[in-house]
Amino acid sequence: MSARRKAYLALILNAILWGIALPLVKLALPHTTPFRWLFYRYLFAAPLSLPFLIYFWIKAKPSLTQVITVIGLELMGTVGVLALLYQGLKLTSAIDAALISNTIPIFVTLGGILLLKEKQENREWLGLALAITGTTILTLEPLTNLNHETINPSSLLGNSFILAQSLIGATYLLLAKTHYQALPKLFVSSLSFCLSLVSFYFLSLTQSSAPLLQDLSTPIVLISALYMGIFGSLFAATLYIYGQNLIEASEASLFSYLQPLISIPLAIWWLKDTLNPSIILSITLIALGVYLAERRPKTRR
């Protein structure tokens, strides 16, 4: 099997694993709090990542400056992003969450234009404009959906949280592209898992005074935390790093657009979410925008 086929297989498996995540976690959030659930997730993920952290710490010998840089970026790009994502998921639908959170590559492209002075063709500008328009309509969907009898302020707030995590996530990726070039990716992710465990432990104390770990007696909380701790964190992250190393980073990022193909059917099946005209319009605009922005003429391939 060629390296490109191996990359495609790894990235498709990654998209499936992460595509399952939001509908599954949405089932668990009525029984716990977002920060508690994230603590449980990393309670399973962090110990499994320790051997990688120790191995790459010894092998790479990162400087104190590099370690501090990783901690700062991961506090923003992992702890901050996930805190906003799952706070938003508790308040809005899994379909809205999946679609809005999946717009990070769009904002990475826009950030590359604004910050890195990357040049874009007219077709790519049109694609970005359509995708951002679709994202805006989706974020404001609780206001624009005529099927709602009343405005749902919690859904609007949830969508706003998830849009904020997309913007912060895009900023994180642009900074990581600069600062992580000399570091093994598994070292960064392993350190991030341990940092997230400590961070979400303290954050979880702000959301509930009930005894810690008692939520794990609810099967869906335990199952979702185990799934994301093992398959959604360690396996999925490794698959993405493996696949990204075999092909161009820009091409690897396109596979993230496969995740809603998993999330949306599961949200309809498990959560009884529905597709309304606002969501369908948003999906159409985002898909068309991504196609125009990412399509490359044959002479550039």
C-alpha cells in the first residue's frame, strides 16, 4: 500500500472516530457537567499517554522555553477550545455543534491570508465568503429558524461558544505551525493530555459540589468518557498525526469535513435532532464555499 493510501485510510478512520464524538457526548451531558466530563475523558487518556511523554521527553530533550511554549499553546488550543466546545454542546444541538466546530480550516485559511499574507485567487475568496456566510447563518440559526415558536437564547449562546472555539482553534493551529516544527507531535499531544487532566480537574470544581467520580456510575457518562479518552484522544490523535505526516497538511485538513457525515446521521438517530431550512441552507453554502476555496486546478495539483 502506498504512503498516500495509508494516509487516506488513517485520516478516514480519524474522521469516523471524531465524527462519533459530539452526538455520543451530547447523550452524556444531561448527567454531568462539561468540565467534569472533560476531566473524566483525560482521566483515561493521560495515563495511557505517559509512556509517550517520557519517551519523547528523553529523546527530544525539549528546552524549558519549548516546554513553556507548549503549555501556553495547549492551554489555549486544547483546554480553552474544548471548554468552549463542550459548554456550547450542552446548550445547542449536536448538528449545529458538529457543523460550526468543523469550520476551523476555513478560519485557518482566512488567518493565513490576514496574518501570513498568503495570496488567494478570486475563486478562493468567493469560497471563503460563502463558507463564512453559511457559518454565520448557522450560528444565528436559533433566531432565523422560522420553525421555532420562540427564540431559544441558550442555543444561540451555545452556537456562539462553538464559533468562539473555532476562531481560537484556528489561531492555535496557525501558532502551532510556527512553534511546533522542531517538536515530535506525540510529545506535544501527550503533554497536552496531562495538562488537560489537571486543568479540567480544577475547572470541574467550579461547576458542581457533588463528589467527584460519582457521575461515572451513569453508564453513558462512563462509556462516552472511555470512548473519547481512548479512541477519541489517543487513537484518533495518533491516526491524524500519522496521516498528516504522509501527505500535505492542507490536504490532510480536508478530511475533517468528513466528520459531519458521521455526526449528523447519529444526531438524528440518537438525539432525534432535525434538519430545518436554516441548517440545510448553511450546509449548502459551507459545502460550496469549501469546494471553491479548496479546489485546485489540474495545473496546480
